[in-house]
Amino acid sequence: MKNRTSEIIVASIVALAIGLLAGCVIWNSGDNLAPLPKPELSEGQRGELGIDKNINESNIDKYLGRKDSVYYDMRMLEDPANYEAIEGDRYLSGFIKGFEVLPYPYIAPVTDLPEAVGQGYTGPSLFRMDGENYVANYREAMQIITDLFPKDKNIFLMCGGGGYAGMMKKMLVKLGWDANKIYNIGGYWNYDGKNKVEIKETIKDTTYYAFWKVPYHDIDFASYTKI
């Protein structure tokens, strides 16, 4: 009887431990995939750029690393637009850990830039504008967009100040993506969180950009079929 009682106690302890462990795993998984607030425009100029009120540079750290989401920084490594004229940076001097860099100007034409920064990039892009419509310049263009921006995932977008991210969201919605799954979180220039990865470095009074650190998506126009 004594041995039987000991076996029951041991079995109960093991079951309790397994239950607690399972509960922790479920809690961690559920916490990581907690429901997101619906996109909502900020007020003022930030809202005009399409920057979200609820998820932005101030709290994006809480929403990183979700398996149900993709994260893109829409800046170029070096932008021809003079963003220093509006207290920005034409270079990608850093990024938020977890974001991949995918330059918007290579996807579609840049529009409505502040006059102070100049014309900006005017080279080839996957799509062109025909009025308000986006028209593919390459046979592979739509497949590239579909692969990079899965419709069944949340899409977090950012850039330097929020402009390119806003343009990308506008394009995706126009092409049929769900606006309630796309968040323009604003700009790296306004981010001061703990997941900053510095690219701009200085050694012996010489400044350089460690672009090899950047998780970068190359848009290789030479390998695509022009329409």
C-alpha cells in the first residue's frame, strides 16, 4: 500500500509539471500572437503620410518577431533624394532588428516628395503608374509582390520618415490586399528603441556604412522579362 501511495504521488507531481509546462508554452505562443489593434491613422502630418496611431516607432518593439507577420523597411541603401534637407538621412544608417530592407523606389514610382529633397529616384521599377493604377513593367512583377507580401500575414512597413511605407501600403491596397492587415509604423529617424542596428560607423575619423549587415532584398531588373 505504501509503495502504491508513493507511485500515485509521483505520478501526480509529474502530471502537474507537464501541465504547467504545457501551460507556459501555450501562454508564450498566445502572447506572441496576441490580437493586433486595427490600423488607425495618426493625426496631423503623420496621418497624411499614413502612419499608424496604435503601432508605430514608439512601441514597435512589442510587436516584433511575430510568426504571423512580415516586416519591411522600404528605404534604399543610398537614396538620391536629399533627405538631409528635411533633417533626415539619404543613407540607410541603421535599421530595426527583425525588419528586412526592400526599397520602395525599385517597386513603383516615388510621388509627392517634399520639394526640398529634390526629385529622388527615377530609374527602373517593377511597376509604373497609369493614372491611379499600378501596371507591371516586368512579367515577374506581380509574383514578386505576392511572394514578398503574403496576403494571409500582417504586414509591418517603415522607412525613414513614413513616406515610402505609406506609398507601399497604398499600392498593396490598390492591388487587392487587406488594408486592416497592413501597418505603416513610421520612420527609423524617429525610433529610439532597444532593437536598433547601427550601420553608420566611424573608425579613425572615417565614416562608412556597413551595408553587409543589412538583410537586403535585391531587385535584379536584368534578370526579369520586360513587358
